[in-house]
Amino acid sequence: AQSVTQLGSHVSVSEGALVLLRCNYSSSVPPYLFWYVQYPNQGLQLLLKYTTGATLVKGINGFEAEFKKSETSFHLTKPSAHMSDAAEYFCAVSDFNAGGTSYGKLTFGQGTILTVHP
Amino acid sequence: DVKVTQSSRYLVKRTGEKVFLECVQDMDHENMFWYRQDPGLGLRLIYFSYDVKMKEKGDIPEGYSVSREKKERFSLILESASTNQTSMYLCASNRVDNQPQHFGDGTRLSIL
């Protein structure tokens, strides 16, 4: 079964500082990987995704993530944090059954709450 | 843009009531999902559906059932609501395996 570990349930940065949110996954097949953001009292919004091809993926709002197969990681970064980036971030991996079918299912990490200080 | 609409943002019900949460998507997606979200536990899959009238249990199906009579609509049913079902409920949909799920805004359900 697939699993996702997000290191750090809370991350705090200063405005303008680098944002680094860590995600490690386990998957028995080549994974599809996603990062989502959730603002208070809202649903999840897709930031970026990796399916195949280029391992450095650019997303919305200046975020990017790099798929590193050897490290089974998909860390999310942003060079300079803005106050508006304060939210909860979820990493997710495609969830395949023993027969290789996922029906679009995802396994989510526990989430990381990002706080941005002025 | 894909739109996933959940019928209520906030809902308050009493223990023992039968509760219906409705979700509609407008992009002809095959797959639909119901999650509950609790602090520190992330998103946990309750049920999903990959076609009309087809459903599969997720990780925490106990106390819940679902219905998918039309492709665009996926309903979550709490047969007899209990206080431990107080939570945020999120609906999502997607088309195929490598496509992201699109989420509704969630229903915050309180069972008193």
C-alpha cells in the first residue's frame, strides 16, 4: 500500500524567507504525486502535480516541487514566502490496488500548517 | 473550470438523525470521493465511486453509506448520526488515474 509522510506538522517562516515543506512517499509502482493547499474553511486546491516527464514541477503561486525517485521524496519549495501563503499543505500519492488500478484514489499525508511571520 | 458543489457549508443535526450530504460535479467525471477531515489526522477516505451505482469502501466506512444514482451526484448518508461524526466532510472528483482530484468547499457537520 502507498503511504505519505510529511515531516513537520507545523512550519514557521519569516516573510521573504525560503519555504521548504517535506514529503516522502512509499509506492510499489511509479507514483503520481500531488501537492494541495487548503485555506481556512475551504476545500483543497491543487498547487502542482507530477505524473511523468520533467522531475522539477512548477505550480501556482510560485511554488515548485522536485520528484526524486532515489530519495522517494517530493518536497515543496518557494523561494520567498508571502503572508498570503499561510495555509495548510497536503502531499498526496496515487493509491493503486494489487491489480494496478487506482480509480483515481489518493493517499494523503497528515498535512503541514505553514505560518508566515511579518 | 471544474466545479464541485457541496449542498451545505455548515450543518447542525442531532444524534440519531439520518443525515444526507450532497455533492454535485459539473465535468462528467467518472470518479467521486467522500473524505472526512479532522485536526492532526489529515484526510481519511470514507467511500468512493468509479461509476454510476458502483461504490467501494474507503478506510473508514463504518456508520456511513453512499448513493450514486446519476454520474454527477454522489451522496453521503449518516444512517444514525453520532457525536463522533462531527467533522469537516469533503467531496472530490476526477476523471482518470493520473488526474488530480477537484474538491468542494466542504461541509462542517456538527452532531449534538
